[in-house]
Amino acid sequence: MQPPTFTNAHILIVDDETRVTSALRRSLAYEGYQVSSASNGEIALELARTRRPDVVILDIMLPGMNGLEVCRCLHQTQATPAILMLTARDTVADRVTGLEMGADDYLVKPFALEELLARVKALLRRKQPTEVHGELLCFADLELDTATRQAHRGQRMIDLSTTEYELLTLFLRNPRVVLTRGLLMERIWGNDFEGSPNVLEVYIGHLRNKLEREGEQRLLQTIRGTGYVLRLPD
């Protein structure tokens, strides 16, 4: 099978540093992507609404509306893009905050262009539909339509980021099966992931908050020292 190509993918760069934006535009265009850019959050949100990017490369430190607020607003759009957060602050708290706001990945400035391109390709691979017609995955009162990527808990719709969707799909395809931490990390982030070691715990917590927002019973159970399982509570 040939590897997927993403030459029609649209990448939106949101950064107020002209030097960074110019370098990224050249590199991404050379790879065959459609590229647009914005120097602040307001312009970025308008471009996201009108042009619907596949991936947003988003700096945290922006004039006016910061990147975390932009990230939150992007998750309220009809077609949520994958979000690669850029930060100049390499602290666990900053990285966790970005992930909790819905970022799918992050890079610390300064970074190698080769690494950024690899992260973009990984995000695009994860956004590709795995079924032409889709299917409805169900467990208890939880449903996920793989064609529309919309989840429901009963009648309540749940908005999912790209990473949350991938996690929930994996659990719904393997109900009552204990999925180890290593397997989840490999399937969602890949063997070469070098980010925060607690990224899985952050996303499990974020996904639980969305699934249990109105007091519903917990379906994602922790198996201490091993991993997680989708099952009804004992």
C-alpha cells in the first residue's frame, strides 16, 4: 500500500514573528501544502471559518487574544482542525495547559523544521478517514459516528479534538479489553513521540470530563499500573 499523500492539505500558520512565519511558509509550500498565515488570533479565526484548514500551527504568545484562547475558539468551529501548538516555554504546566485546551501536539521553540514537518504529517495521517462510508460505534449510551466524527452520550453531542477522537475510537473498537499504556501511546502518538510523558493521562482526563460532563457514569476505567479499559463500572 502506498503511503498517503497530503498535497491538497491546507495548513494555517498563526504567529506574529515574521521570520518564523516566512520560514514555515516556504518549507510547507515546498512540501506541496496549501499555506495561509495570520499574525493574530482574530485573523486566524476568520481564516479558519472561511478556509477550513486541516492543521493549524499555533503560537501561544500572540498579541491580543493568546494562542490558548484561539485554540478554545477553534474547537467551537464546525470542522475542528488538528492543532500543533508552538511555545517558547518548556515547562510541564505550559504543555499540559495547551493539551487540555485541545491542542493535538506541541513543539518548543526553537525547533527543527524537519521535526515540525514530521509532526504535521502525523497529524494529517490521524485526520484521514479510515472508512469510506463510516460506521456507528456504540457502548452503553455512548455512540461515535466515524463518518462525521460526532460523538453522543445519550442525546448530548460531544465535541472531540482529533486526538480525543482517535482515543475514543480505539476504546470503542475494543470494549471491555484492557489497553495498556504502551499500546495507547504507540497507536495514538507513535513510537518516536518525545513529548510530555503524562500526555496520555492528560487526554484521558480531558476525554472523561467530556463524557461525564452532565454526571453520567464513568465508562473509561483505570487499571492501575497497566492502562485503561472501556467498561461499565463494577
